[in-house]
Amino acid sequence: MGKCRKSKGLAAAVLALALLAGCAGTGQEPGVEPPAGQSAPEGPALDGERLAVLEEAEERLKGYLWPRETVVKDILGQEMEFVLYHGNGWTIHVPTSWESEGVYSGIWSAPSHNAGFQVGKQFLGVNNPKWYRAQTGSWRHETDYDPPFDYYYDNDGGYTPPEGSADYIYFFAPDGDDRSYEFTLSLVVGETTQEERAIQEAMLLSFRLDDSSHVLYSGDYTPGRTQWESAAAGLLAESEPVRFFWSQDGQSYDLAGKASPDYLPHAMEVADYQPGEFVQTFFGEGPEGGPVTESGDEIITLLLPELGVWLYFYENSPWVCVHHASEDYWAELRRKDGSDKLIYDAVLEWREAGLGWGAG
């Protein structure tokens, strides 16, 4: 089975952020015209049609975006601004100073990088997180906090890590019989400040289970499909940034997906694929009948950072994995006109065209 790739843990997130930041200059900014003397390739959409498509997509995208809600909290006697972050069925307050441009939904880091906070959703069963975390270290089923926090795990296990080393504390909140939310509080021994610890606690205690989604949708919310529809609107909207990320021949690349005004025909083709039923799998595994990746097969990642949505396309496969707010959804996508052209091939053509734009 293939697996939907995603960054896990604070270290992985910081590393990936550094990689994205270091590569972000490979293409022009969205909507920027090409340099003087250099014309963009002509696409099938005329200027009037292009403008109409963009305006329609911008309007649709507004229906999927949560309004930015802020609140001021008291942290050790000092007022600090927090923003309400919406996940899939949960909300949490995040300090504005800890936000990282929305690239990694559910993962935040202090500006000092000496403290972090992460929300994840784990399936129970054989790998029940309570049982797994309790194998080592100190463990307490009941906390001093109000529900939903009924148990936590301290990674120290009675051992005090040396100065400057990473340390982690895990809290859990059950969500039905088969899954649990897991909260990771990361710190650096001797370097994490009292204020940072107070912020972590404020974030933890602001967690609420609700009926929200990170994307605001006036119709019926369908996990996976709603994310795909919002991503499709974002691909066509001129204001929504798009990035490609992939690994090939041991090298990693990052490319601004809207580096040329000619991106629109490619985005329109990708949006023309109709997904079947979306399914969710255990621990990021691919669904039955989904992509089977061999060594050397390529996975292309398309990231919409403001929506916090990652789309994973698999070579020689019609399946796509939508990753959002620590959850993976899978669906098989087919062209609406009934042709057999794989969505991976359409994304590959977009990426190859984007390489030309960046090189120019």
C-alpha cells in the first residue's frame, strides 16, 4: 500500500519549513507578469475567459475560508493576541507570534524554537496511543484539567534530560471509541521559558471539540470532498499561493506553482477530475485498491499553504491523497469527459511547465 506522506513532529516541521523557505525563490510570485522581453506561453484560455474563471474561483474560495477570529489572553500578566484555529471537528487558540504562514496545519513553534505545540488525531486499536505511550516513562490516566483531557504521558519517565536537549509531554482527548486526539508539547530543557510553557498550557486548554472544519462551507460538510473542492477553488484562484514539492533522484525541489500567467489551463485541467467517495485509512496507509508505490516511483505534492491542504499524486495511479489538519483522505479521481488520462499525468505536465517558468 502507498502512504500519504506528511511531516510528523516538530523537528520534521522545522526542517521542511527551512527547505521551503530556502527554495521559495525558484519562481515568480503569483500574478507577477514575466520580465520585459519575455512572453508567457499562450494557453487555451483567452484573457476574458481567464479573468472570468479567476473571479468565479475567488468567489467560491471565500465560501471555504474561516474568518480570522482573534482573542487577547493573559499570559503571566501580559496581554497576548491569539487567533482561533479551526481543524476538522476541533478548534484551538494559537498565539499570532507562533503562526508559520499556515503551511503546517496543526503544528506550531515558538519564535525561539525552544517550545512547540502539535495537534494530531490517532486511531486506537493495536496501536492505542495510551497503551503505546505507557510502555515507557511516567504515566497518569487522570489529569488536573477538565474534560476532555483524561490522561497524559510524560516522556521523562523519571529521567531528567540534560540541558539543551529536547523533551516532550503528551496529552490525549478521546474522540469516540476508535480514535483519540494527541497533543504534543515540546520543549528544550533549561531553555524553554516560563512564558512559553504558559502559552503551551493556554493552547492546550483552549482545545474544543465541535462541528467545525478548517474550511468554512455553507453546504453539507463531507470530510475529504470538502477539502478537495476548496483546494480546487484555490488552484484556480489567483490570490491563493500554490507550491509543488517532490523528490526525484535524491533531490528535493520547491516551485511556485503560479509562476506564470499560463498556469490557469493546467489548473483547469486538474480541477476537471471528478473524485469518487473519499475514505480515511489507519495511520496514513493507502486504501484497498489504492496506489502501490515501488522503489523509484514518484510522488508529486501540491501544497496550498493558506488552506493548509496537501494533495499527493502518485505515479501510474488515479488515486489522490488529501492531507489536512493531521488527517488523510483518499479518493480515486477520473476525468469528467471519461478519458483515461491519469490525474498524475495532468499534475506532471503542470509541474514540467512550471519548471520552464521558473528557469525563465
